Amino acid sequence: MCGIVAYNGIRQTVPILIDSLKRLEYRGYDSAGIAVFNGNAVEVHKDKGRIVDLEKILPAISGTIGIGHTRWATQGRPNKVNAHPHTSGRIAVVHNGIIENYQQLRDWLTKSGYVFISETDTEVLAHLINHYYDNNLTDAVMTALKDIKGSYAVAVICGSELVAARKDSPLVIGIGEGENFVASDIPAILNYTRKVIFLDDLEVASIAQDHVSIFDTHKNAVQKTIHLIDLDIRDAEKSGYEHFMLKEIHEQPRAFHETLAGRISELEGIIKLDGLNLTEDEIKNMSRINMIACGTSFNAGLLGKYLFEQSTYTHIDVEIASEFRYAHSSPGSLVIVISQSGETADTLAALREAKSSGCMTLAITNVMGSTITREVDSVVYTRSGPEIGVAATKTFISQLCVLYLLSLYFGKVQGKINSDRMKRMLASLKQIPAQMTRILNNKELIKNYAQKFASSNDFFFIGRTFNYPIALEGALKLKEISYIHAEGYPAGELKHGPLALITKDVPVIAIATKGATYDKMVNNVKEVKARDAYVLAIADEKDNEIEKYVDAVIRVPATEEMFSPMLSTVVVQLISYYIAKARNCPIDQPRNLAKSVTVE
Ligand code: AGP
């Protein structure tokens, strides 16, 4: 989605803005622009297309204060006029979010004599700030924002003043020496500083070269904590891989290991989850659990449902966040929200709905300080490091890791998992990173199969129980990055309709690892083979039966039935990646998609 950067300091701002914007490219965008105060006036340069295209049209500009933006069109087409920054008089604005009452404000401002040139809601904000401006930018921004309904993260310059504010859209302030930064996403400024202030909703920051003042809505000064960000800049670089996605797939053993680290003792059969603020009594008496998420995080939640039901024998609901917010949630139940970014607007809205209904809330997320983490009762972090590719990979694996830990922990507290079983499960879980590495070492074989499918138009991924969410995830990955139509199905459901689509031209990936439903899965494989589909099975290393029924097999190490989804995940990710690569698709930034979806 849209990205914001801003700078006020002692250095030339243009190279810093451009470098920081490039670090936000992964979020997805269709146009980009900057505004710089050159000592006399604000110069604005923007265009449709990529940041490298913007760089080509930039004249030499001298100035040490500026704002920059990558736009992902919501209100108004992706073109030069609609690109940010937007200006009004001496004011220049970049904005993420949606101004819901923009039409009323636009009508009112038009009557007051302001002329609109774009189709965007952001231009309203520029004129509104100009309207209220009386030699104090902070006051003008504060007054203008009081008129706004909707969500925003904004950075505004007027002469040598820089002001930033947020509501329901992320924004951080980077603290440097004689220079300060603003960004919608930490990786944008990691090259310059690791000290950040997380702005909270409705706060407004005045950012000078050597100090930052933050105010609440009544203009009272707010004291904020400066956080030291412990991220490696290399996490936000490709480090020799052709795509971030491939790098992040390879980082999964480490991400999984980091997510487990310090949280388990397999010798004692103990799980300790930092950040889980639920008492044992609350867990014992838990009557209802809802998992809520979108996209890949939803697929993790669906697997979470199977895991919790297996460990606690309790029924779990899992729901798409954008639908849950209209559903009834019962007070006293636990709502688990899963979100890699911690900023997804649909998930945030569902969380707020759940809180207002009196539910206990727990988040599984990867981003410290993100909005969701600040609104829930408990947070258990995944520790994947920043994920840059739009297609979620390593964060999915870490989400699964946390769901395994939570479900086993709940089962133990509720007395449904004994100590011996716990020790056995934890010992198996510890093997997973090494087993993933074995699959990664076999990627040439997966690549060869994937290349066979590069010209297919339709695809099916099928699985049962624990493997069904991975079938969904495989199909989602393939759709996102290769633009091939793909369906993920519970294998038993094919005969109720989708079997009509199976022909020799529709490859089927059958996730057929050993487990309670293996025999039924084999029957489903026979059904699709009988319709001439090419079937590629993902099966255990020791399974000598499956090859009789399928065209090809990719092997994964044998593990506990409930842990095998993590290994199959690596295979479906690599299949999707290599198909997209063979089709020459822009893998890290697929069309129409954004990394963090901050609009509903
Ligand atoms: C995953 O590959 C997608 N890009 C997308 O489905 C994503 O999982 C979804 O938007 C939810 O994001 P979140 O985990 O940051 O909330």
C-alpha cells in the first residue's frame, strides 16, 4: 500500500527520500513523488510508474527538508495528477489512508474558492490545512484533522516546517543526530537510524532538525519512549537472491527456530509464552475461541483450528476478518487475531468489534509496535524478521509455529495433553528447521516439476485435515505471484462439484503425507487421475505406495502428522515461485497487491 517518508536535517534531502522510498517499494505502488523546500518554495516532482522513473525526471534540487510518497491507488486513477504530494499554496502533503467525508469537505472548500485538480481525497487535506494556516503549521494540521473522518498517516511541509500525524494508519518517527525522519514503515529509514518513536492515533508531531515535539488533540505535550530497533538492514536486502520471496523461503528454518527459541524445553515438556496474559484458570474455563485473519494469515488460522481442536477437544471458529466484524461475538470468548503486519484494516476492525463485545483478545503478529499489538490484551510475536516480498512465506511458517505452541500449551493446561506426549511433540517440533532445510536442498527437483506447469491456466491444490489449509495456501501463493487461476480444496469436496473442472490440462497438487486420512486421500487422487489430470503428490519419504497412483512425487521428511503441513508448505511455496519465475512475473510486487492492506 502507500508509503510515506519525510526528512528534516542537515543533509541534502533528495537522495535520502529516494533511497527511503525504494525501501518501501515492496509494499506495492503505482506512482511516486517528492516535495522539497528549496529555500524559496516547495518543489514537487511526481509521476506514474516506478521510483527509478521518477529519478530520471528529477532536476537538481537543493534542500534539506522534504516529503516523499509511493501511492497505491484507492481514490482516483493511478496517474501523475493523482500522485502525491498534493499542494495548496505553500503547503505540501503526503497521505496514507482514506478520508471518508472528503466529498462534503471538497464541496465546502470549492465554495470557499479552492480549485481541485486531482480526483484524490488527499487534495482536500492540502486545501484544508492551507485554509487554517496562520503561520503555525502544527496548529493548522491539528485543526484540519479535526474535520477529517477516516484514517490517515500524513506528513506535511510548509517552508522549513515538517509536521506528521496518524490515525489508524502506521507512522514512525526516526531520531537521528541533527536530523529526523518520518516513515510509514521502519525498513524505510533503517539505513539512517535505529531509534524510533511510534506515533499513536490522534497524535501530531512537529519535527525539527534537532528535536521532535509530540502533542495530543488538546495540544498537550506527550512524552514518548524512544525504541531501539533490533533489525538487521540485510533483512531488507536481497543478499544475492534473485527475489525477496526466494530469500524469505530460504529463511524459514531460521524464522521457525527463532520463533521457538527460549519458549520450549522438550526435556521437561514445558512451553513458556512471553506476552500471553491469560491465567491458567482463564484457559481452563475458556468456552469459545475465534481465530480471525485475512489471506495467508487466515490459512494459518484455519490450521490453528485443527491444531486447537486436536489438543483441547474444543470447537474453534475461524473467520475471515472482513466478515467477522459483522458477526456476533460472545463476551468472555477468546479472539485470536493473526496478522503478519499488525496493520491490516479488516483485522483491526474485527478486533475492535470483538473488544467492544467484551471478548479477551490475543494477537499473533510479526511487527513490534504495530497498531494491533497496541490494542490487544496479549501478543505473542512471531520472530521472522521483516518480510519484504508481498507474498507471505516465512511469516506464515512462524505463525504456524506460534499456533503449535499455543494449542499445545492450552491442551496441557486443560489437562488434555500429558507430559510424555508434550515432550515427544516438542522434540519433533525442534526437528522441523533441519527438515525444512532438507527440502530446500532439493529445490532443483521442485523447480523442474514447476517448469512443466508454467503454461497451465488452471490448477488445483488438494489436501485433507491438516493439509487442507496448505492446499489453500498453495493456491493463494500461485494466484498471487503467477496470475494462474488456482483452487485450494479439501480433497473430499471435489466430487461435490469441482471435479467437473478436472481435465488433462489441469494439474493437481495432492498433499498426501501420512496420517489418519491418508487412505481417503489416495481415493481422491484416484478420482482425479480417472479424469486424466496430471497429479503431483507431496508425500513422505517412506511412502512407497503413493507413486502407484500419481504422475510424480516430491518427498518430504516424515514427522508427526500435525507437523507435516510446515514441510508441505515449503514445497507449495517453491512450486509457486518457480512457476511465476518461468512466466517472468514480477514476483516480489505482484500487480494490484500490497504488502500491508490498510484500507477496508
Ligand atoms: C499473503 O501472501 C498476502 N499478501 C495476503 O493475503 C496477506 O496474508 C493478508 O493481506 C493479511 O496480511 P496480514 O497478515 O499482514 O494481516
